Amino acid sequence: MKKLKAGILGATGVVGQQFVKILSNHPYFEVTTVTGSAKSSGKTYGDATDWSATNYLPEIVIDMNVLDTDANAILRNDIDLVFSALPASIAYDLEDELASSGIPVFSNASAHRMRESVPILIPEINPDHLNLVSSQQYDGGFIVTNSNCSTSGLVFGLKPLMEFGIRDAIVTTYQAVSGAGRKGVGSMDILGNVIPFISDEETKIEQETRLILGKHENGRIIPAQFDVNASCARVPVLNGHLESVVVQLEGEFSVNQVIDAYNSFSGEPQALDLPTAPSNPIIVRLEPDRPQPTRDLSLHDGDLGMAVKIGRVRKHKNRLNFFLLVHNAIRGAAGASVLNAEFALAKGVLE
Amino acid sequence: MKKLKAGILGATGVVGQQFVKILSNHPYFEVTTVTGSAKSSGKTYGDATDWSATNYLPEIVIDMNVLDTDANAILRNDIDLVFSALPASIAYDLEDELASSGIPVFSNASAHRMRESVPILIPEINPDHLNLVSSQQYDGGFIVTNSNCSTSGLVFGLKPLMEFGIRDAIVTTYQAVSGAGRKGVGSMDILGNVIPFISDEETKIEQETRLILGKHENGRIIPAQFDVNASCARVPVLNGHLESVVVQLEGEFSVNQVIDAYNSFSGEPQALDLPTAPSNPIIVRLEPDRPQPTRDLSLHDGDLGMAVKIGRVRKHKNRLNFFLLVHNAIRGAAGASVLNAEFALAKGVLE
Amino acid sequence: MKKLKAGILGATGVVGQQFVKILSNHPYFEVTTVTGSAKSSGKTYGDATDWSATNYLPEIVIDMNVLDTDANAILRNDIDLVFSALPASIAYDLEDELASSGIPVFSNASAHRMRESVPILIPEINPDHLNLVSSQQYDGGFIVTNSNCSTSGLVFGLKPLMEFGIRDAIVTTYQAVSGAGRKGVGSMDILGNVIPFISDEETKIEQETRLILGKHENGRIIPAQFDVNASCARVPVLNGHLESVVVQLEGEFSVNQVIDAYNSFSGEPQALDLPTAPSNPIIVRLEPDRPQPTRDLSLHDGDLGMAVKIGRVRKHKNRLNFFLLVHNAIRGAAGASVLNAEFALAKGVLE
Amino acid sequence: MKKLKAGILGATGVVGQQFVKILSNHPYFEVTTVTGSAKSSGKTYGDATDWSATNYLPEIVIDMNVLDTDANAILRNDIDLVFSALPASIAYDLEDELASSGIPVFSNASAHRMRESVPILIPEINPDHLNLVSSQQYDGGFIVTNSNCSTSGLVFGLKPLMEFGIRDAIVTTYQAVSGAGRKGVGSMDILGNVIPFISDEETKIEQETRLILGKHENGRIIPAQFDVNASCARVPVLNGHLESVVVQLEGEFSVNQVIDAYNSFSGEPQALDLPTAPSNPIIVRLEPDRPQPTRDLSLHDGDLGMAVKIGRVRKHKNRLNFFLLVHNAIRGAAGASVLNAEFALAKGVLE
């Protein structure tokens, strides 16, 4: 198969770098275009980027020229799709313009998530939502988003519980600093501290979770009917959002039943054996003190960290209690978008 | 007034050191006896103690001889009361023995908290529980405990809400490492990490909260009738437990009503102007991102940190959401016991 | 004595806040003017400032109007002196303009430090350098600077050694993030990390140390003749620069002689009993593992942290080895400038 | 080739775990025996070990029985060599006993390092020191040690400089907490702090460096003639010792010459293409702010971290200044011992 030519919008930031890392050696896609802000454009990617990932910058992009994040500049390049790591403020118009010009857009930006015809796609959870794109009014192009980073973990904790009937879900987060971008959290603010506030995060979790777990009917999403109540805080952790979840269930349940439901959970990306899909999307830890950000993001050398880890599954009266861990920059951002593109390709939506 | 002679049991540990600090310059009590483990006893307090507080070791105790933590050794000294910072494992018998020998015991240990006749006293919250001591079968002595460190903050967040009717409370904690004692949490385990487990902590919070907020009737405590569901985690913070609280209320309420209830809350320690009582036991922060451990424990130089700080008061449907911060080593431990002794003295229970 | 009216330039930043804190209750000076950047001016100080100090914002400045950092705006106010916490880039011209308009300027900025007629004053170390101001060509005003934050500690470690003859000094630093200002070090860069680079810091230490320890002769400073070689790194510490110092001495020495020299060191601020002067400018710790940033900055509640702490004094062949700790924001910045103004007042240079 | 059967002594600790990780998939050695302390022996390795590495416990050892760390128990197993991660206190006798019983011992313990006939081997640096084992009086067995973790980095920074003539070397360290073992540094001691003391570390660096860089003549090591002066501190970093090095050179040199010497440095492990040898033992970073512990330990997924990284190479008069980074648990411990065994095998010393 000839690889599709991929552009990465906002390629020099934290999420953009993860796109570069994942796509630098991908079987379906090859990076041919990277864009950045005015202060990066015109430089090589190596010069423009303050690389923050553990491993070194992939050789393949070091000398690539950083384009201005401008539709005309991008469209002048020969690209088959784009991945967007743009800030929400500029994502709306630019992604719209590219989709209008026939480009499929896989976006980590929140800008289009609340539009009726734009799926917030997590292919293990709501694969049928991909069909929403057929109702988008773009000529050839389309927009598929992935969810907010905390939401991307929460829905894995909730989806397998839907068979028990969810009455409401209360989630409290311990979020890593990388979720705020490279300069988002100053060290004087977070060293030895917890900041009980992340702008807009609680609303995003509350809205997106119900949409992703909602039903696709007649070209629209009917949000899941249970309430989600989120409280978010930043902790001095580099990568990995931990979430404490308390779910009131309607039906009877035992801890073992829930663990079984998690362990047996699998989705279309697993059935299709997509390159970025983890073999088990949910991994249950039975130790008393897991999962933990520094120990459970990656299972082995080279593991991207796409699986969501769940632990401390407990029953408190009719409530289920557990902690989950999601790699915010991978399953909650760049990895999510790449998996969406792989899935769209497998389903023939992307060609 | 002649000062009462106080012993500090387990004086070399984290909480013991806070007792030393608070009592080194106290108007009612003077430290005359300090005890430690076998490896400390026989040394001076200065030599035996790896002082971990910010300020320097008070001169008054530097040369004090550390006694073995043994009832006979303690009783040989002329003491009017003891403060106990003992580990639970040895606290039960020793505190019992001292009380039996006529010594009032103000204990931070959990050992006796679940006994029917032993109050978990927080004098702003449940001052009448002090009366339980009259049903204790000790000859002259008695035991008064303070609560677990997380509980000591939570009850301030809940007490003023009881007028609205509490249906249930869900609390999720971000707990400082000092709560585990000097060697409790290894640095390899917590640097850049969150550990979603603290042994026994959730059960303590769930039980103690309902007892402290319960009614004293006919010499017994009827626990408060609402459910408390706790999830606890350790974060890389030195001092200060932050807690996210979600409370389902029965009655109508507005955020402003709740803030007013917090701001106007005051108790007997304030009315009695006790030395360790904060002028306002609850301080509401209206900024969007407070309270925070590194910024809100102490209000001014020399402030012990006895006030509980509450922020981000929000309404989500019929649930109240907020964050609170409590100084685990002060309001949650040594300061709490000292305030209890001051209160007992003011009420004539301690003489 | 009527208090002198003080302006604080750049009052909303990390160092500016320390000026506000120190001066909010000062016997000689009262804050009457605070200035900030364009985005702060016009607001009240309380609204414009993201207060980062542990204690709360002093009431006295909360409602003070923040002026634009502009000479005309400042001069319109009735001020007797200014303290400058400006960034070097704008400090040069503005401080020059104010001095030219007759205002004494006590500056933490580096802008004027390398001028021949401007003292880098540390009154315990080089009190006679204050006389340089008489050669400044300002009409009534003058400029006195304090040193770079790391230098301010190092010179206390070196000055008492000069009697032994210093051949060279090699210093390696562990610097706190507050030294870089509020947003200077991003959390993604420093959590669990060390950054072996601080822009211009090594040069500042190497130059300023030799000037401060130099001789004032005929209206000029002859730098000290020994070499200083600095290597600087940032560590995940909030406040307090630790420095490892290796000094090659010319004369014979013993560790005890050096400790005696440190312990007996005292200067004019001590003799004059200036308000901000510590009673002992150098405190030697004899424990094997001190000084430490979280434990040794402050000796007791309310201690500003003006004393430099020295520990691990060792002899390695003819080299003296030791560690020192300096409070970068106090002795290395705001406290240093305030002490300079107190000293200038005591000497009649400031009236 | 049939793999040699390897025992790991002290396999449950931090360094022991790294041995397990490296050897779980090694071309020359297979782990057949793991030993632990009395509280681990009799359990499976999975149950006995609080695994602290990022990746998960290799399957191959999960069910392996942990033996008591006792010579008889070990010798009852069929083993060809042992790797020792024992604490120094018990290493001396046990390693001696095993070597006497014909077992080659590759030890990370310091116990035997100062013996005349025991090499502190780093095969890129002093391959000929391996010959010392021929003078050991064991029947069939022998002992080869690797150096202290800080030393293992320093010698790479110094060896290529020897052609310029080293007069003396002053090293100041920023050491990770993992170097102290799993419970070595408590979190209350290091969060937001620096501890300027590591027991015995400075002496080890000063002695071992001169031995490793010394000459093997007539069956003995003549230590290198220059002085080494070390100052050590612990920083809140998980893995990776950073070291600031100041070297006085006798000959002329330029920064470029030194960088060339580092870049072109290679040794026998590279020539022999040993499995654990990095392709370049020294990697020079030219960026202004590198190397850094969180960014430079590993170059790519699966990279063990055996290369030493050097940066900020500067000239200050006749002194060379630079920073180096060494992975304390790999190049400074387990990886070093494994490379030593590979080298001994390649040289026919181990068969």
C-alpha cells in the first residue's frame, strides 16, 4: 500500500511532537508537511522545535521545513489528510477551510467537537459515530475529532458499565502538566503543589462523555442520559491523568463482574488489528495501589501507552468506585487521532 | 495561671515535633516530658530528633531527656496531662494504662477512636461530645481523641451544610506525604507520581465523619445518617491535604447561601478565644483556583494553620461541589489535640 | 522619624512582591507607589498581582493603584526613593532617568552593575563601596545595586576566607526556580529534572564576586585578584540557591579556623542594628547534611531569611570545600536592596 | 551458543531489578537463580518484588522461586556465574565464598573494590585491568567489580582528556534518588529540596576514579597521579546522575579539540560489538542546556542508556568545564556489570 501523505498542524507543540513521533514510522501514513506558528515557519523542524519527548527527534523530520499554519500554504503541498494539534482559537476556521478544500481533518482541537455533525470518535467506544461525517457539508473533506484528554480515559471506565445501567458518574482528576502544553503550567505554581482548577476542563468532560456514550440515531447523537459531574486538578506529574471515578449503578453488580466486563472489553480497532490499537484497550490492575502515572503508562519498551489502566475497583453500597489512568498525550491526544485515521481508512471513509 | 505539665508521647516523629513546636510557647501548658522509641530514649531530644519542621528546634526542649515510651517511666515524672503522637499499634495499651493511672490523654492516635465512650472531638463541630468522657471508667484520667487528618478538614466542609440536609458526601483526596510520617513514603514512589491508595484511610474518613457529625444522646453517639464515600490518594506535596467534595443536598440551596454559611460559621473555641483557635475556622477563597497547599496553609507569619480553607464552591444540579484544604499535621493532628486540651480546660473537664 | 516614601518598580513580579512584603511593615520606609507593566497599570495591586508568596497579600497595598512603569508617571507621585525589581532590559533607561531627576534608586536589576561608578553593595561585605555614588553624575539622585542572587551568597562564603589568601574559587550551583521569575521555568522542563544552564548567570557570578570583594581606591573598584569559575544549574526547588564551593587557599588553614572565621564574621549592618540585618550574617551548620533549601532558609517564624547558611566545611588537600545556602529572593534580591537603603540612610547618603 | 546460567544476588532491589530486566532477554546469559533477603526467600519473584521500573516485570522471572542469599543455597543450583546487587555489608563474605567455590562474580557492590587484585572494570576505559583476576587466589572463580555510579560517568568525561594532561579534577554531583535504593531517600527529605550529602560517595569517587584511570603494571594498579575532589548532593530526580566537572589541564586545548576527543572515543566493547555496549560510549550534546536527566538518558525506545552524555563543554582559562549525565542504575550499576561479563566472555576469562 502506498502511504497517505499526512500534514501535522501545530507540529512543534507537545501534542504536535507526539504526532511526529507516532507517524515517523507508521505503516499507513507518512509525514510530508509540518506547520507551526509565525515564529517557527521558515525554520527546519529540528531548529523550530524544543523537543520535549524522552526519545530523540526522529531523523525523518529534522530537516523538514516548517510551514506557516495557513490554509493556502498547506494546500500548496500535496497532502491526503491532516492531523491537527492546533490551539482551539485558530483551529475552527483553519480546519473548516481545509475540510472545505477536500482534506480529511483528524483533530485533537476542541473547536468543532460540539457541532452536531462532527463525531468525537473513539473507535473502541462509538465506532458508528464515524458515520456522522456523511452529514458534513464539505466537498470531499471532513472533520473527525477525538475527545478531551480526561474524557478519553473516562469513557473506557464507563462504557463496559452501561450494561449495569449508569445513574450518574462523579469523576475527580489528578492531571499531568503536559496536558496544559509546553508552557502551560509554570514551575512556581506546581512544584510541591496541587492546583484545583483547569479552565473549561470540567465542562468538556461532562459534555463530551455523554456525547461519546450517546446513541447515533437518524444522523444525530442522543447524549447518554446519565449525569456526569467532574472536578479537575493539576498535580506535579509529567504525563498521565489519573481519575477517581464513583458511579452509581442501577442494576445489581459485583466487583468481579465489573472486572470481567473490563477485561473482556474489546472493540473494532482490536478486531481490525489497527497499528495503533492496543491489544487490550483496558488493563485491570489488581494490586492495591495501582495504577500510577510513573509506573503504568507503558507496559514494555516501545509501548505507546494506548491502553487505559483501571485499578482499585471497589463497591461502596450501590456505587462502584475505581481509579483509572490514561496517557493524556497519547490516548488522550495524538494517539487517539492517529487511531481515528486508521479506523476511517479501514472503514473506507478515508481513502 | 500556673501552667499544666504536659508530656508528649512519641515526641520525635512528625506529629510529635509539631506538638513540641506548638507547646514550646503555650500559655496553658509546658512540656516537661518527652518520650520516644527505644532507639531515642536516653538521648537528649535534640540528639534523638531528626527535626523536619521549617523552623529550628525550640531551645526549651533541645536538652530535654527522651524517656522510654513506657507507662512507669512516664508516671514517675510529675505530669498533668499527655499528648499522644504514638503509632496506633502501641497507643491502645499505653494510653489506657495512663488514663487508668489518672492522666488525661489527648491523643492523635486512632487506637481508641472507635470506642463508644471516647469522643473524636473537634470543639468547633461537636463540643458536646466531650461529655462522653464522663462515661469512661477511668479513675481520674480520660481519653479524648482527635480525628484522622483528612476527616478533620472534611467535617468543616460538611457541618455548615447540615442545615440544607445532606443526602450523601463523596470525597476524593490529594494527601501530602507528611501524613504518612517521616519515612512513610519513599521518594522513588512519589516523585512525579500519584499513589491512589492510603491504607485504612478511606474507612477512617467514612466512619469518623459520621461519628463526629452525629448526635450525642444518652451517653452515646448516633452517627449522622448520610453516607460518606471516600477515595484517597497520595500526591507529591509536603504538607496540606486537599479534598474534592461532592455533596448531594436535600433542600434547595444556592452557592451564595453556602458561602455565607461557611463564612459565618464559628464555634465555642472562637467564643472562648482559645489560644490555638483560629479567629475564623473556615476561610472561603473566591479566586477560581484556590485553595492550594503551597499557598493557603498559613495566612501570615506565625499562623499555625488551624483554619480550613474552602474554594471553588459550585452547584452541579442538586449537588454542591467544592475543594477544601486542611493542614494535616496541624488541624489534622497536633494542633487539633492541643485545641482539645484547651477546650477541656475551659470546660472544667481538665483541671 | 517620619518614614520615607518608597516606590516599588515592577512591583507585581516575584521580587516586586518580596519588596512589598518586606516594606509593608518597615520602620523607615512606607510604600506609596507601585508600578507594573502595561497590562497591570490602572488596576489595583490586589487585582494586578498573582501573589506567589506563602503569606497573604498585605492589606496595605491591596487597593493601591498600579502605575505604569514610566518616569513621568512615577515622578508625579511624591516619592523619596525607589526600589527597582525591573527586568534588566527596561531598567537601564528608567533608573537612569529617575536618578537624573533626583531620586535615589536601590536596584535589584543588573543593568547598571557593571558601571564604574555604581556600587554592587552588600553592606556586610563592602560597605565602603557605597562611596562610589559620590562620583555619579546625577543631580541629587543616585543608583545603588545589589548583586545577582547566587553572588549574594557566594561573597559571604569567600569574604572571611580572604585572610587566608584565596587563589581561586570554583562554584557550582543548585538554583531555585523562583530565581527565574514567575513564568521563567516551565514545569514540563523542571519536574524531576535538572537543567544545567542559566542564561548569563555564570558570567555574572564570576564578574560581580570579584568586584564586590575588590578594593575601593581613588573612586574606582580594583577587582579581587583571584579567579572565580562558576557552573550553574536549575533544580526543582521553589526558593533557596544552594552552592557547592571549592576554594584554593594560599595560606595554611584548618577547618576549625574557617568555621571560627565564619561564626565571628559580622559587619556594619549588625553594628548599626539595621532592621533588615540578620543578627548573624553567616550561620554555620555542623550537621553532616546541611544546609538544605526546605529546612534552612528561615530560622523561626517571621525570620526573613537574610543570613547565609554554610555547612559541610571540609579540607581537601589545600582546598577548602563547603556548601552554602542563600535565600535568592531575599538576601539575593529584595532584602538585599532594602538593607542597602537602610545602610545608606544610616550613613547619611540617603536622607 | 548455549547461554550461561546466571544467578542474580539481591534480585529484588532497585539494581537487582535492572539486572533482571537486562538479562531477561540476553543473548549470552539466562537467569536461572534469583536471591533475596529472608523476607523474600521462598516467595516467587513476582510476589517478593515491588517492581519499580517503568516497564512491567518480565514474564520469565515472575514465577521464579526466590532463594535465600546464602552460598550453600546458591551453589546447590547449577549456575555459571553470578551478578551481585548485594548491599556492601553482606557482599564481602558471600562474594568471597562463591568465588572460592569456583563461581565468577560480577559485582556492583563496593565491598571488594579496594582490594589490590580486584579490578574495577569499565571495558571502554581500562580493559587491561581485567587481567588482575589472574592474580586472585580463587580456585576457578573470580571477582570483577564495576564502579560507583557517579564514578562510572566521571571516568568517561576524564579518559579522553588524559592526552591533554590532567592536573586535577573537581566534580560536583546532582544525584538521583534511585541511587540510594528503593527506600533510601524519604520523600519528606527530598521533595522540593537538595540534600548536600551522600554517605561515603565523595571518597568513592575520589579513590575509584584514580584507580580506574590508573596503569596496570606488574599485576598492580598504579593510580592516576592527578587529584580528584568531589562534592555530592541528592536532588529530586528519579534516575540519572548529572555531574559538573572542572578539570585543570596541563597542555593547550580548545573546546573543539575536546569535543572531537569525546566524539571519537571508542573502546573494545564497541570493537567487539558486545550486546550491551552502546555504539558511541560518549554522546556530546551541543545545545546550550543539555544533558538533562529527564531527556537524555535514553535515545530511542529500547535504548538501555549505556552511553554517557556530555554537554556545555567550555573553556575557562586553562580549565575545562562541562556537565555529564550517566544513568546511575544502568551504566552506573546493572548495565556495567553485564557489560563486564560480556567482555570477560569475549576475552576468554569467563567461559
